[in-house]
Amino acid sequence: MPYSISSDWFRRRWLDFRNGHSIYLVFAMTFANFITIQYQLLIDRLPYLAGIFDSILIFAMVFILAYVPLSIVLGYWHRKSQWKVEQDALFRENKVGAIMWMYVIDLIEGKVSEEDKKLMRESLLKITRGETRLYSIKKSSDNRKGTDKKEK
């Protein structure tokens, strides 16, 4: 079913709303909430801090000065060490990506028939129109049905 320009416009605004809300506004609100809760908990549990942090504004500034650099260091560590682990795990679960890469390998090795190319092109066109999913693709010349089980 083709989308009208106005329907597409509303869909983009919905995406903009969700991104603005979840990435920016909720982040800002939860960060402010986090500071407020920490202030309340620390002042309640450690009353001598009330003399140091006589206002939530002073606490917020000190908290941000300590918290932001710590977050940056942790984010850097995550990007340098954990990101690879996460991407590897996601790659291993990406069925669509695996289908596409197998197709590319078969194409390079000359194992893809003209009919397979036509089926893949039709399937991808249907996906771009929102008509189907790539999971249902079956190669017409898939002679490896019996050998797949043996290879495992």
C-alpha cells in the first residue's frame, strides 16, 4: 500500500517526536531527577553534608563536575572494549544480514542463477514497499539442502 505525502509527513513527525522525547527530553528529566534523588538521599543519610551543600544548586554543580567526566571515561572504555563485543553479538543474531551476506558470497562465487537474482531483486523491492520480509527467501537453485546439515 503506497503512502501519501501527508501520511509520510506525519510519520516523520512521529519519528522526530519520539527521538526528541526519548533521546533529549527524557534524558534531561531523568538526569535532573537523578540529581534531586541523590541530593535528598545524601542529605537525609549524611546530615553533616547539609552544611556543605546548603542548596541543591551547589550539589548539582559539584555532582555534574564529578559525574560528567566519570561518564565520559566509562563511555570511552565502553566504546573501546565493549562495543566490539556487543556488535559481534548483534551480528551473530542478524538473520537478515546473514541471508544477504550468503547471497553476496554465492554471487561472487558464481553460484547464483539468473532466477535467484530475479527472486532476490523482487524480494528486496517488496521489502522496500513494506510488502514482505526477507526471511521467506528461498534460493531456487539451493542444492545444499542436504549438505547444510552435514556441514554443522
